[in-house]
Amino acid sequence: PPGVCVDDPNCPHLNDGDCDDGGPGSDYDICGYGGDCADCGPRAPVEMRWVECGRAGGCRNEPSRWADSSETHEVRCCSDSPIDGWTKRGDSCPWAESDRGMDGCHSDKTFAEAEAVCEAAGARLCTKEELEGNCTRGTGCGHDGELIWSSTMQP
């Protein structure tokens, strides 16, 4: 597969024999990911997922955005089928929850960790549209003011 490899002109350590881009197997985290081509080689493209506020307009200091799947954010899950104790906010919303049936609250999880939490609960990560539609607001853990992982992948 094609990889990321564009020398970072701001990296003072290009071509020094050490991989300095902070990626897997690197020696240092000095240059941007994929920015030390000669020493690290091409890197796998970064997978970006949408993170959305737990309640529309509730994240004043953190705008909704595309996030690198290795970042850490909060977890809320959705289900197309009823799950005991979960909330359904309307006909266009799935059942949603932040802690019931999920072994408590989940904060600071990577995308893969968040996905695993929801799968273990018999559910899935919510879509960007479901989060934007406030389907998960008020479901607990104080996540209304936090960025939540969505299943939506950057095109």
C-alpha cells in the first residue's frame, strides 16, 4: 500500500541514521510522522476518525474535528437494538449509553480501544450524524462536554 513519506524541512535530524518521526519502531519523536524518509522509510497512512462533542455545542474549547485514531478520547456506544437501561432519544436515534453494560465509564481511549469497548457491550460506536443529532447527550460519565469517538472515517 502507498505510504506517507515527505521529508520534514523543519526536522534538524534528517538522514542521521536514526528514525526520528515518532512512528512504530522509531528511535525518537522529533520530526512529524512520515517526515524522516531516509531513516524511517514510508509509513502507513494515518487513519482519521471524526470526534464530536457529547452534546451539541457543549465543547466550547474543543471543536469537533477529524482525529488521528491513535489519539485518546471518550467513549459512548450506540445500538440499533434495545439494550436494557440504554436511552433512545427519538425515532432517528439508536439506543445509546456511556456506562451501563459497559463496565463503567471509559475515558482517554484510542479509536481501537473505544471500538472494543462498544463491541464488548454488544453495541457499536455511534456515527458522526448520531452524535451531531444529540442521540448520546445525557447518557452519563460527564461526557457531554467532551469529544467522543465516532465510527465515521475520513473519506
